[in-house]
Amino acid sequence: MAALMHNTNLTAKQDCILEPLCFPEHLCGSAPLASSSDGRPVTCSLCSDSFPASEKDQLLKHMVLYHKLVIADVKLIADFPRYMLYWKKRFTEQPITDFCSVIKTNSEGPVEQQEHYFLLCDALPEDRILREQLQQRRLEGVLDQQQKERDDTTFHRACMFCNEEFTGNRSSLLNHMAKEHSFSIGLPDNIVYCNEFLDTLECKLENMQCLYCEKTFRDKTTLKDHMRKKQHRRINARNHEYDRFYVINYLELGKTWEEVQSEDDRELFEDEDDDWSDWQAHPVYAVCLFCEQQAETMEKMYTHMEETHEFDLHKLKTDLSLKFYQQVKLVNYIRRELHQCRCYCCQEKFETKEELVQHLVNTGHGMQLPEISHWDQPQYYFPTYENDALLTALSDSESESEGPNPSSEVPVIAEDISNLKVIKQTSVLNKLLKDRAAVKDSN
């Protein structure tokens, strides 16, 4: 019976997106930080199925597919196996609805097509406290490891650039590379798992790979000349493989080692100039709805979609009077349909995305949307792609309107000045001034 239900659910869900999607943009997702539970199998919090720690995504798919449970911000959970064990116990004590927000899909459709999903997130105080405790536990372990490395006097390693050997404390090698070779990975006190970090860097050099641009060269001489001439003696600030080697990533969620690497703490106490004139913001690249084209500005992206794919998002927003969250749902809906190679207008399926895009142009379906109830659904609040920069450029149509909106005008009542003289004569302030003057005269 259970197997039959599994097969039925699999058939019904074959078009579902069960894994987090991510554009192959300039910035990629972060690699997982070190966890005290790495390697342990992880058990589903709602059944007895378990998965290897390296297959966490498979467990998340399992929970969505069979239990309709979604866990928010999984990447920010410091110890995922412990987190799952905790909620497995709690779900046996109380109903899942006591802890999770319930999201009903296809809310305006037939009852038989409606489904309820459960969202577990840190909006629940108990979940937030659990996440903080797990983070604190991991931080304590990382700090213990860092202290061991700082106190270790048996460190022995050769410089990866000149082969000079260093014995004693790791700081002697790191300071040597910074001073003699202009290669700094940060202050020794900011680094943890130092040997593993250096192993990673040496492996790249042995594979003839530049540490900054990560291009591969034919021999060590060419690589050495490249790194010297291009001033590439530094690590790639966009490679999140290095996140786990910086203590700051365990101290506060949301900060990355890139901020540490970009600051030279050796000059911090010598130069306290607060000049921010050299600040350079990294551009955010939006990806076209229909192809892989990227643009640094939203104006360029809108122009590209209109000229190349005959799709005018601004016109749709105006014609349909779409509010901000309706725009979000529409973009996520179109993203999902195109990811599944399905026309969002007529629902015809295609073998490739290119065939679908050509179909949209040939049939004029690009600007034709299904009934609003088809895509204006709660499930489309969630981004189809986690790093979809197009969503950040959407705006409320009401805030962009140049003229006043008659339906939302607030009546302004003019000041009544007909009895202004009487008001002045009878005001409390006037009486107080008169009383003060009388007291002053009497003195």
C-alpha cells in the first residue's frame, strides 16, 4: 500500500521542481561550512528513511515529495542531522501544524486539485532558538580547533612558492608568504583548518591552475609568469570553496570570508583613514526569462526581451494592473514553465527550451497569459531560481505612476481661517503669556 502511494505521488509530481535551481551566474552559491555532524546519516523527521550526509538534497526532495514539508534556509542550519533529530522528536509529540505554516496551492481551483504544504522556518521562536544553539555549538568546536592550531608548535611545512621550510607556528609561514611573495590569505588568527587550506591551494598549483582567475596553464613556468605579470598572487574572492577556512563565517551568518580577504588587518592600526572613495559595488546580473542572456542593468534586460523575444513585462504589468507580489508570481511561473519546456500559454510540451522559445515567437504566445487564477497562486511566491536578480528589479505599479490616482486620492481639508483672530485671542498660549507678563509687572 505504501509503495502504491509512493508511485502515485511520483506520477502526480513528475513536473514538479524538487531541487533548488540556481543560475550559472558570476556569483555562485556558498559551499557548506564545517559541521560537527559531517558523515553521519540523516534521518527524515517524518518517517524512518535515512540518507547519507552527502545527499542532503535527496532528503529535502523526499520530504517535499512524500510529506509536503519545506524547510526554509537549509544552508544556514549549522548541524542538519541534529536539527532533523530534534524535529523528529517534536513531530511525534505534537501535530506538525503546531510548528509549521500551512500553504495551500491552487487555492481557487477545485478541491481535489488543492494541496497543503508545510513550511518550517525560524519565524517560529522554537526553530530560531534551535538554529542559534546549533550555530553556537559549531562555533565552539571551530574556536577549539583554531586554538589548537594557534598553540601548535609542531607545525612543519614548506612555502608553496620558494620551498623554504618553516617549523613551529603556522603564522611564520603565512607571514612569510605575505611579506616575501605578496600572497596573503589573511591574518593567521582569522584562519581555521590551516593545513587543509594550504593543501587545497597547493593542489591547485600542482594542477597548473592560477589561484585567482583559476585558468589552467601548460607548465609551472608559464603559470608563475602569469601570476606575477597579472598580479594574480591572491585567491579568487568568488570561490566559496574557501568559506570554511575563515572563522568569521562561523561568527555571523551572512558575512563571507571575501570581506576578510579584502581587508588587510596589518594596516588597520597604521591607517585609520575612513575614505570610502575606492568602494566598488559588484554588479548584479539579471538573466533573461527566455535565454541565457545576462545584463548588468534592468533597462538593458527589458530591451533585450522586448526586441529578441517580443515580450514586454512593463506592458503586461500596466495592462493587468499587477501589484508587486503578482509580478513576483508571474515571473516565477514563467521561469518554472520554461524550465520544464512547457508553453505557459497553451501548455504544449517541447523537447528543448530553444524549441519552446521559437514556438512562443511563431504563435505570439509570448504576450498571452493564461487566466490569472492559473498563476496567481501561493506556490509562486517562492523563486524558481534562488539567485534570480530579475525579482529584485520589480516594483509596485502604483509607486511608478506619474499622475495622481483618482481612486486613491485623500481629501485635503483646507485650514479654516475665518475665526483666526478669535482663536489667537482665546488660545492657551496667549493666556500663559499674559499671566507671565502680569507676574513680571507685579515684581
